[in-house]
Amino acid sequence: MKMRHRNGVIPSEARILLLLFFLLPHLAPAQTPPDPVPELTFAEFRALIPSHAVENPAAAASVREIFFELLSAQGREAAASQSLDRLAGWTKAAQARLDAESAPLLDVEMLRFAEAQAGARVERFEAARLSASAQINTLLGREPHAPLRALGTENSPPDASDLPPEDKLLASRIARLEQLLSQAQDLLAKVYQNYLFGGVTLSALLWQEEQTYETELRYRQALAEAEQFRARLP
């Protein structure tokens, strides 16, 4: 469409359209990116707490306990979510095999039930996490339901020769659980492959899944304990 008459003058309608073309981008409301989820280590969290909130040892211990409850709740929820993801994937695969008449209906129903149980478990741990984060947000003067995530500093407790016996045991337990978790995950993958080819029953697969979940849960809890140990260090 030509915007000029032969005499070189832009028609009034075209001038309005041209004006809107340049003005509209500036009139549109600015799109601000969402705030990132705050992530805090215990040291960062402790530094933000008003001094009057930790003016005595009991109050300081309570603040520390709240933070590590959040860290522990995050670990429980993460372990449960991993289990739920596995079961949800197996249920979809079993449904597809059922549609192709290569899997029994009972297997699909059992997997759906196991998935529903795992989903309820995730919801329970999520509620505990949200409760802990609400307490921390309140201490920080933020909205109770504002996003918040507790961060650990390392994956194992300090390796020092002068550690007390109980802390040496914790370090040993973390190393052992890490190895067990790797073995459990490898074994679970093999059991699932055997189940697909009829080598093991679904009950055996679900049992191994529960063992893998329990091992991951204990491992993540031990990591949270290690973070609590660091908080006690001078």
C-alpha cells in the first residue's frame, strides 16, 4: 500500500497508523522478569536474622533448627519426587503395553496405585517444606509463602582427624549411603529391564523401587545432618 499521494503528502489515516506504529511499543506495560528464588546457606540466613531474634542461646538454637528443618524437608521431598517420577514413567509404559495387548491390566492397576501413593507422599513432604520456609520467611520479614530454598555447602562433613567419634561415624555413614544409593539405582534399572521381558514380577520391581527410595531418603537426611554439624563449628 502506498502511503503518499502524488503530491507527496501522507493521508491523515496513514499518518495515524504510522504514529501508532511508533508509539505502541512505548505504551505497552514493561514486562519485568519474575524474582529469582532466594537461595541461602545457613551462614547467609543467620547473617540476615535481626540480632534481637537470637539474643540468647535458646533462641539461636531455635533459629538453627528451623533452617535445618527446611533443608531436611527439601531432601525428603526430592527423594519422594524421584520415586514418583520413576513410577509415573512405568505407569505410562505399562499403559502403552496394555493398549498393545502385551501387559496385563492388573500390572497397570498396581502401578497406578503405587504412583498415587508416591504422589501423596510428595504432597506430605511438600507441606512440611512450605511450613518450614514460611517460618524462615517470617523471621526475615518476608511474605510467608515467598519462594525460598535452603542450600548446603558441601556433600560431606569436614574430613578432620580430630573429629569427635559421632562425627566420624556420620562421615562414614554418608560415604556408605552414597555407595549404596548408586548400587540401588543400578540394580533398579536391571530389575526393570528384567520385568519388561518377564524375568521378574511387578511385585519384585516395586519392592526394589521402595528400597531405592528409602536409601536415597536416608542419604539426603545424612547430608542434612552434616550441614547441622558445620553450623556448630566455630
